[in-house]
Amino acid sequence: MFELALDPTTWAILCGVALLAGFIDAIAGGGGLLTVPALLTAGLPPHLTLGTNKLAASFGSLTASITYYKKQLFNPRFWFASIMATAIGALLGTLIVDHLSIEFLNKLLPIIIILVACYSLFGNLSTTQSDDLPKLTRTIKVKQWLQGLSLGFFDGLAGPGTGTFWTASNGMLYKMSLLLNCGLARSMNFVSNFISLITFVALGHVNFLLGITMGFFIMLGAWFGAHSAIRFGSKFIRPVFNTMVILLALKLIYEAYF
């Protein structure tokens, strides 16, 4: 069993990162791109990092999804296929990651983080100003299943950047406003976070004290972030977000490979 022994300064830094991550995640996705590198840098093993991050992230994604739901920016009935597919994908991804070696994860996670950061930096969102959902056709249901399975699986397998992938792929797959996009992305992030968290708990890869502490700050940041997104949009946060993510990812790649 891994013994956690962090000094007060490290705890404070992790909580500060969690607050910022919750704020960013509720707006544009990608909060895990900050918390996962921070936990790895603090000395947690990869499996414990992923499990603890899932606990903390669940607080934020739940807070954000409830906020969007109350503002009628997420319709669970319309996105039912996405919910089911995401849950199944997250379960499969988490079960697979438990069989990967620590050395492999140490080398894999930084690569995933930098790729997602670059995608977020250069990716384009195609949105409409309409606040109406598209018509629920058979084609859209197929899209929901394929998107949910793949992104749920990715969240269970690695996690960092899943919210960004949701936001970007929503813009490509469905014609809807950015706020509806954010409502869907944050809600699906909660589904995969929660299912993956339950699996990590069963596998014994969660530090509850650290996860709950960071979760409180993520929840606080997510509340402010969701309300800010609804009022102002997400463009103002992206330059700072991408700069921080790429710097952290480069640091982890240097440590893992050099």
C-alpha cells in the first residue's frame, strides 16, 4: 500500500491546482490536464494518481452538470444513448488500465497529456447560435453510441483531456450552441468519472483523503466556472489554459524519458 506523506506546502499547491482545474473544466474541459500532472509531480504512483483524480474530478463534474441541467442546457432523455455508452466505455477502460504496468503508464500519460493539449490548442469548434437540440434521428443515436463508447473508454483508460475531446467532438458531430455543447460535455464527463471511480475504488487505487480535499476545491472552482461560462463563454480562458498544460506536459515528458 502506498503511504501518502505530503508536506503542507504541497497540499496547498494541489488544492490551488484543483480550484483552477475545476474552473477551467467547467468552461472548456481539460481540468485533468492540470490535476493529473500535479499529482504525478507530487509523487503519487500512476494508478493511484488516476483513481484519486477520478474521485476529485467527480465533485467538479457533478457540480458543473447540475448547474447546466438547472439552466436547461442538458436534456438527459435526449442524450440517454450517450449516457449508457459512456458508462460502458468507462468501465472497460478502467478495467484495462489496471493491467498496465506502472512503467508503461509513466511513459504513456505524458504523451497523452501533450497530444490532448496540442489538440485543444489548435482544434476548432463548429457551433451554432441556436439553443435548440438537433432532431433525434437514428443517425444521431449511432453517433451518440460511438462517441460515448470511445470517449468513455478513453476517460477510464487515461482521463486527462476527456472534457476537451467531448467539447471538440460535439462541435463536429452535432449542430448546437456552445452552451448546449458544454452542458453535454460536463454531464458526460461526470458519467465516465463516476463509473471509473467506482471501479478504481474496487481495485484499491484511490486515496480518499487527498481526493476529497481536492474534490472540494474542484467543486468550488466548477461552480464559478459553470456560471462564468453561462455568462461570458470560454474564449478568455483558453490561452492561459493551453500554456499551462503544455508546460506541465513537457516537464513530465522530460522526467519520464530523460
